[in-house]
Amino acid sequence: EAQVTQNPRYLITVTGKKLTVTCSQNMNHEYMSWYRQDPGLGLRQIYYSMNVEVTDKGDVPEGYKVSRKEKRNFPLILESPSPNQTSLYFCASRENGKDTQYFGPGTRLTVL
Amino acid sequence: GQSLEQPSEVTAVEGAIVQINCTYQTSGFYGLSWYQQHDGGAPTFLSYNGLDGLEETGRFSSFLSRSDSYGYLLLQELQMKDSASYFCAVRDADSNYQLIWGAGTKLIIKP
């Protein structure tokens, strides 16, 4: 089944404790992206990647890191999480040049 | 800067027709997409308009007028399962062709 998977789905952590949210897609998509969703603000892009070893900042990259060592994986790293990073995070992928984005199930992160 | 405006909430009756509007302000418009998101779920793609006019997919249609910087999503024969949030998103050349998202419209359907 074609899908985007994220792990973990839920995470409660404390300020300053490094964490990684994994994202993997099995559709051989070149493009992958991370978003955060907060009430009333819609989806805001954190980072995106057009292909392996190519990453770019989105609208809200501060406090986040990403890497794209393989085509299928695009992990999101929070080196020192803070409470303002409490949010719902979505990973998405698509073929380059196409408009349909496929989203993972989301990761609800709470930073205390 | 870029911005998208859509109503925060729309209420309709089962079986009826509802239209969700989206107006945008961008410097380098490239296309308008619509996504559906049920509570607790992930956004799923509904439609895309790159050119002016109407695109129809079953009970859902989407319209674009580039001269008016305006589009809408039309849902016909509403079903209770259509209760969800609907997001318009614009691909903007000035944002390196990344999607800029509206805040979403919560569609409430009453029996």
C-alpha cells in the first residue's frame, strides 16, 4: 500500500531533550516536506527536500533540523525542544512536478 | 507577502450544496489546491486548478478565477461524512513553488 508513515504518533517530552520524528514514504517520491499545524493557523512548512541531499527552509525552520540521506526517509530533528514547539506535525511527499501531496498520519508533540 | 482568506466555519444541511470560498494574494501564483482533513486525521488531496474554470470530481467541484484571485470548492449532495475542515493552498512562485496554506474552513453538516 502506498503510504507515508511517521513515528512516533504521540510524544510527550521535556524542554531541551533532543528528539527525532521519523518519516518514510514508499512511493519513490523525490519531494518530501514537514509541516506543523496549530489551531487557526493552518499548515506551516518547516523544511522541504526536493531530492536526496537537497533540503531547504520553509516558513518556520527555527529550532528544527532535517536530513535527506535516502530518498524514502526524511527525519525531523528537534535538538533542544521548547514548549512553543508543541504542535501537530505532518510529513508529506509528492512527485516533483505534480501537485498532489500525500500526508503521513501526523505526530502530536507536547513539550513540557 | 502572501495570504489566503477562507471562512473559518460553514454550516449546511445534509443533502444540500455548499460553497467554500478562498481568496488569495500572492506575487507569483502557480495553482490552487484543495485538501480535506477530518478531525484527528491527515489532510487528503481533493482537487487542483492551474487554469481558470471548473474542475469536477464526483460530488466535489473546484473553480478558479485568476483575474479575481479567487477560487471556491463546491460540495454537492452533502453527506455527514463530509464534515471536516477544508483547506485551500496556493503554489507561489515567489516562495520557490512551495504551498502556502489557508487557515481552513470547518464544515458542519446538520441532519
